[in-house]
Amino acid sequence: MGVINPIQGLFSCQLSLLADAVITNTADFKRFLSIWSSKIYSIPNFSTIGEPQYIPTLQERNRDLVVFGSSDRNRVYQSGITDLIKLCGRLEIKRILDIGQINPTDLSQLEEKVQVVRMGPQPAAVVSQIMTDSVAGLFDYGRFPRHLGKSSVYAAYCAHGLLPIGNDYYPSEADHVFNNKHYLVLSKMAHDTATPDWSLYQTVAHAAHDWYGNHTIAKCANLFKECIEK
């Protein structure tokens, strides 16, 4: 669960008093609910589109950049088209694969520089394969900047070994997600004058995948099972 308004917070507190156990997806929410109950467990969200068995290196992948999610992903484009164009040039991105509800944002400026494929909603298996084949995933979590651990989009990027690129710095260290270790920031990458360091990018992708390994679907299921059996 995620507390996003006072009413939700009130109901969450009441439910935590009644529940045998509570599972939340960020350390901040665990601390908030621990005031009322000691039976609180925190585990970040898992990938809702599955977890591939084989994780190709970035060099093995297509120079495609994925933008995935609900209508909220429109902020990815609205926040930094110019930086995104620069990044695509620096990383030699061939295509931007936009996956999800059809995006109404005017992308003509971007489309002059790089091919944008508006794929619309796709089955989980198709999205999983696209992510396995693509080199990077771009996300914007400005609505909940301190709680990147609750983002299923970020979790999917990590599970598939993509290089996660955020529109901004998100202070989610409480969930053990660190800038420059588990994701990079778009503006900094776009304005970096050095030659792109694919060795560094691979290190970040590996670290993000390792972070995800602590809360895979199987590990989340085991935690749910343990809570039910107690």
C-alpha cells in the first residue's frame, strides 16, 4: 500500500491495528505505520510483466529506448524533450518505443530527430521481450519522488536489465535506491561532454538488476505466504 492522502493515511492506520500483518512497498510507509503496529513488513514492488531468465548485456541489445507505463508516462516527454533528443544522439538510439495507452503529447519535435513508435497497450509477454531486447528505459516518478521502490515501471526496467534513466533525481535512498548506482538522470547524461561510458552504464544496469533480486515475484510471494501462515 502507499499512503498518498490524509484519508488514505487514516484508513491505513485503522487497518494496521486490525490486521495480523501489513505489507507495504516503501520504507517510509513502514515507518509511518509502525507507530500503530509492529507487524509491518516492507518490500518494494515487483515487475508486473514478468522476469526474463536470460539478461543480455547492453552491448547485445538493440539501440532502442523504452518508455512504458500508464498515462503518467506523458511527463517523461513533457519534462525534457530537448534533453531526450540530446541523449538519443549521444547513445545512438535508433527508436523510442512508447508502450501503453496512446500518448496524446505532441512529439513532433522529438520525431524530427528519432523514430518514435507508438505501440499502444501490449500483452505482458510482448512488453517483456521488448524490454529484454532494448538498451534503456526512461521513467518519470515526480509524483512520488521519495518512493521509487513502489514504481512497477522502474521494477520492470530493473528486472529486465535495462539501463534505468530517470527524468530527475528521486531521493529514495530509504528503499536502497541510489542515484548514479541504480539509475542515471536524463539531464546529466544529456549534457555530459565525455564519450558515453558503456562500461559505467552496464554497471548501473547490473546494480539495478541486483537490487531487484531482493524482491522478485517469488520472494514477494514467499513473504505473503509467511504472513498468511503466522
